[in-house]
Amino acid sequence: MGNFKLVAAALAISASTFALAESEISIYGGVQGSPHSTVENTSTGNSLYTGWKGDSFSFPIYLGARYTHWLDDKWGYSVNYTHTKAIATDQSGSTDGYTRLEFTDGANPVTVLAMRRFSYREIKPYVGAGLGISVPHVEVQWSGSTKTFEYQYGGPVATVVAGFSYPYSDKWSLFTDFQMHYMKMNVAIDGGRLKTNLITNALNVGVSYRF
């Protein structure tokens, strides 16, 4: 009888945990920018200190998607993809003579985040942090005909996110958050490699569907 009670208690706890678990699919857009960084070109041995602009509302627009699985009322994990963009603003100051230096079809970080959420009345604040990779579309041209235009593996990425969600029905929520990606870019270009530490900061607004 004692073993039966233990098994029943374990099943009850498991059922309770399963009942609390939920998943969300989120889609978001927003405004994204990047601070200056140093770009190294190993084919020329020169470097460029440049600002970056995000052009969030120019096609292709800044956009992201996130799958979140909440294990209970506090903890969960997310798989996050963001179509970030970065276009160098100071190309004219380069001794390399860049005519194009950008990731307009995306720096494309994909990360897995540990998530923690809280409750304040009907609002659900949350924070998250994690690691992943980037798959940028490298668009680099200098010295006239030297050109690279392709998707590549970019390097490791660290991501942090903080925001809050407001459920307006049993299935749907609105949310806003701040999201930062730190990307160590090391990509192949014609004749060498291009290296930079690219940071993107974004203020997002989106919608989530729970199931």
C-alpha cells in the first residue's frame, strides 16, 4: 500500500507539472540598431572603424520568430531567430575602398535561451539569456571587382532579452521586449576573411499564440 501511495503521488505531481507546461509561438518586429565596431580585412591587412545602421523598415524588414516552451510557471527555454540587418555607415573612410559592406539579407542569429518569467497582476515580465550561431548573408565589395555575396556560418552569438507579455485571451498575448545579440563575425571573403564583433540592439513588439 505504501508503494502504491508513492506511485500515486508521483503521478499526481507529474500530471500537475504537465498541466502547467505550455508552449508559445511568437512573431515580432521593431526598431534595431548597432554601435560602432572595427572591421578587419585579412586580404588587405587594413581595418575600418565603422558605425552600422539597421534600416528596420526597409525591405527586407527587421523581423523575428521565437518558440518558447514553459516547463512550469517560472522556467522555460526558447529557440529564437532574428532577421537583423547591419549596413556600414563609414565606408568612405576605409583605405580598402569598400563600395559595399553590409549584411542586408540578415546577420541572422539563431540562439537557444534559458527563460525566467514572473507575475505582476495580469502582466508577465520575463528575462532570458543564451547562446547560438549566426548565418549572415555577407555582402562585401571593394576595389571595384572584388566581391562576396553569399550566406555563410558567421560565428558564435550571445543573446539577452527582457520584456513583458500581456495576455488578452486564453490563447493570444501581446508583448514587447528589448533584445541584444553579440555576434563574433569571422566570414570568408574574396582573397581572405572579414572579422568584426557586431552588436545589435532592438526594441521589439509582437504577438504570441499559446498552445
